[in-house]
Amino acid sequence: MERDDLIVNDSYSLNAHHSEEEGVKIRKKIYLVTVILCIITAIEIGIGMAGVNRLSASPSTWMGIKWFYVILTLIKAGYIVLVFMHLGDERKNLRWTILAPYIFFIIYLIFIIFMESTYIKDTITSFIGG
Amino acid sequence: MAGHAEHIDKSDLWGGNMSPYSTSYGKMMMWFFLVSDALTFSGLLIAYGFFRYTFQGTWPVSEDVFFHFPGGIHAPLLYVAMMTLILIISSVTMVLAVEAGHRNNKRGVIKWMAWTVVGGFIFVGSQAWEWSTFIAGPDGDLSTWEDNATLKQNYYGRITKETSNHAFSPVYIKEYMEHHAKAENPKIVTWSEDGKDLMVDGVAVPENYLAEEYLHHSKDGHGHHDGPIAAVTGPLAYGQFFFFVTGFHGFHVFSGVIINLIILIQAMMGVFERRGHYEMVEKTGLYWHFVDLVWVFVFTFYYLL
């Protein structure tokens, strides 16, 4: 059956398709992202293997490294979600339908962990034991 | 390439003439499932954070726990680095399979899917080795702390000045010493001259004998102790969270490998070729990438921080 729907620009996902030349370009991007992910992982592991941890580093250094790890992790996650999972290639409305609720919940959870950690600590200590 | 997937009709477009988000129903639902699953993992990591904060005084440093490598080599984090690399590579082969599917290249899909399955099996196998190394206590039970092969070898198994300086345990030992200095019948808690043993009233706490047990038994059978204890057994929650979080992730990996295997077989049988599109590869790919995504976070919060 010929297509009889209203989809424009051939953008329906079941019809996702690209040519050999486009494939070459896409693969190039995939390999680039692979290299980036491997480099980031190597940096993270390198810091750990060099013996820098929360006992050996000074508190302020460790705070910096912690945030460095978190940022590297978010960069990795971004590459995986937007390139490997192709969310970056989806329509904008789909992208935000997926990301916005999740980001909202995560911000909420982070808020809770900052606000309530001491209370939770007391609770755990009372009921499970310190 | 209009008319490429020739069978598309209105019923494929969610019953209307337009598909919301230009996405098939299945792919949309896979995304929704992944969002909910991601929230489950977030919940676990947040709970982990709460426990870690609660036990921050005795929470171990991962380099001191995750140092095993096949062949008995002492290599902190190297094994888990290898596991991470395997998962990233298998994620790459998966995205290459999806790319081949977009070119309707059956051979390419089969090749890359096969490598993805191989990578998944290697990861699950690596995790099995890691777990068995952790669980192998001398008495064969599943305790993750006190008689654990991994943890016994580090400072938590034995209290010495040298090792306790390495951990947070000095805080506890100091507290213990101060407490006993103030008690009515103070016990004298010191280090032995060579700094290798914790001494209570001149008697060394025996090797591989936890201070808590020692004090417990040394109270003339009354079995109570007074005040803070130089117990450095570490929180059980550490092992519990380790096995639960990596186990839950490993379960996802295992189911992902099985799903990938099914898709591989279907691709070999030409199911997708007949269907005219390889979207099933893309959908399972989403799940597989999600597994990799979760590992990125587990890796950071469990092994690095």
C-alpha cells in the first residue's frame, strides 16, 4: 500500500532510513562519541587509581573532585541519551516529554536529600542502629 | 524515501492520521518505561546517599574494597574499569546495529547485534566473578562484611594503628580512648609499641578479632559494654547496597542480553526484512543503552565517590 497518511518530511519513526553516504557520516559521529566516552572513563579511573580519594585528599580538593566526577558523569549520560539513544534526533516535543518530567523529579529528589538527610540519619540510627 | 516502509497505514499511526511525536507507539512506550525505570534506579541511588551519609564515619573507600583482579593482582578499580569499557563498547556495537538497520542492511544488523550479545555476556560473566570474589567468606555464608574475603583483607578486618590511620576508624578509637579515660575503672587503651595492635589494659586485641567482640566477651560474661566501641566493622548497608544496586543492574543486563539474543535470531530469520523496517532493533537498542546509562551512574556513585 502506498502511504496515505499526513506525515511530512518522511519523519515517521517506522520509516527512519538513511542512505549509505549518510550512514558514513553517522558512523563517524558514533566513533567520535565512543572515543569521548572512553577518554572520560579513563580520566575518572585515572583519578581513582592514582589513589586520590576522600581520605587522602584534603576536604576542599575532594569536594572539587566530587563535582568533577559528577559533571563528567552527566556529560557521559548526555552523550549516551542524545546520540546513542537518538533522543537528540527526535522531535523537540518528544525530547521534552521524556526529559522534563524526569529532570523535575530528580531536582525534587536532590532537594529532599539535601533537606532531610540529617533527619533520615537520625531515623536510621534509631531504628537500625548506628 | 517515501513509501519505503510500504505497509504503513493509518492504524499504525495510533489510529489517527497523525502519529503523536512522529513516533511509533512501541518506541514511545519504550521511552516511558525507561523513564519509570530510571526513577527506580534514582530512588535506589538516593537511598544509598542517605545511608552513606548516616554511616559516613565508617563507610569504606572504594579503592580499598574493589582492588581484585584475576590472578591475584592488586589493582584498584582496574577490574571495574574493564567492565565499564565492555559495556560502553557493547553500547557502541548496538548503536551500529541500529544504524545498519536504518540502511536495511541485514548482514550489518546481524554482525553488530551478535557483538552486542557477546559484550553483554562478558559483562554478566565479569559481574559473576566480581560477586563470587566478594561473597566468598570462609564459612560459606553470604555475609558481606565480617567474614568476607575482600573486606577481611583490608583495614576493617583488623585494627592496627597503621591501618586505622588509613580509615575513618581513628575517630572511633579516639572516642573510645577518651571515654575510658573518664570512666570509673578506666581501661587503658593504647597502641602497642610497634603500632600494630590495639591494647586494652596491656593486652593486645587479638588479630582478626573485632574490637567489639573482644570487649563484649571481656566483660566477665555480662555481655554489656560501656560507651563507644572501637568497632570498625563498617556498616552492613555498604554490602547490602552494593549487591542490591549492582544486582538490580545486572538483572537488567541479563534480561537485555536475552532480548538482544531474540532480536538477533529474528534478524537472522529475516523477520525485519519482511516487515520492511528494523525498528525492533532500535527499541531493544534503547533498552540496552539505558542499561549502559545506569551503569555510568552506578559506576560514579558506587566505585568512584
